[in-house]
Amino acid sequence: MEQPSLIQISENGQAISPVLPSNIKNYLIDIDGTICDDIPNEEPERMLTAEVYPDALETLNKWFDEGHIITFFTSRTEEHREYTVIWLDKHGFKYHGLLMGKPRGGNYHWIDNHMVRATQFKGKFTELIDKKVTIQVFEK
């Protein structure tokens, strides 16, 4: 499934990177250990039989239906794409995109020119809440 077109034009008439409306989120969701059993790339045969986390399926499909962008971003490699698509479709996940090859090992630090919010998965999908935390930023 493709993401909707979000073409935007700058004041000088040039195309620029799109920015979603503030009420729409662009979710990047991990797969292994987040929406299903944690399956390492070294055991791809298990990818087809991984147990889905029901609250993940319900929550992500609700977000999709609300108009948010759902993209799976996984450490699985391109050679695992077919298994991954079969599994996602078999379980009824609604999504716009699937990005393979996320670096393995965690401890991610994402630098981007767009706003980035991160939520660590702690075992269950629940409503998101606001919480004040300390973050690292570039010194001006």
C-alpha cells in the first residue's frame, strides 16, 4: 500500500519535503518483539509462524483507519520480505509501507530535519500519553 501524496511548494516555488498535518502521525513500527514474537534473521522459517500480539493488531489497524500512516521498519533483510508480507497479510495488518534492513542492535539515535518522537515498546500497546523526559539536542 502506498502513502498518500503530500506534495508541498516553498515560497520560491520549489518542491520541498512534505509535512503531515499535526493531527496525522507517521508511525514507523518495528516487527520482531513489537507486534509479534521476536524472531532473529538467522531463523527465517519461524517468521511465518510467529505469534501476533493481538493488542498490536487492534491498535495499529485503528490508527490506520483514523488516517495515520503505518510503515513497518524492520531489521529483517530484503530476503525476508516475502515471508514478512505473507505474515502481515495473513494476520490482517493494514499498512502503507514496509522498510527492510533497519540496523540491528537497538540503542537507536535518529537525526532528522523533521520532528521525531520515539516511544519504546514495553510489552503492550496502550493509549499513548504525554510524559516529560530529557532529550539530547544539537547545541545552537
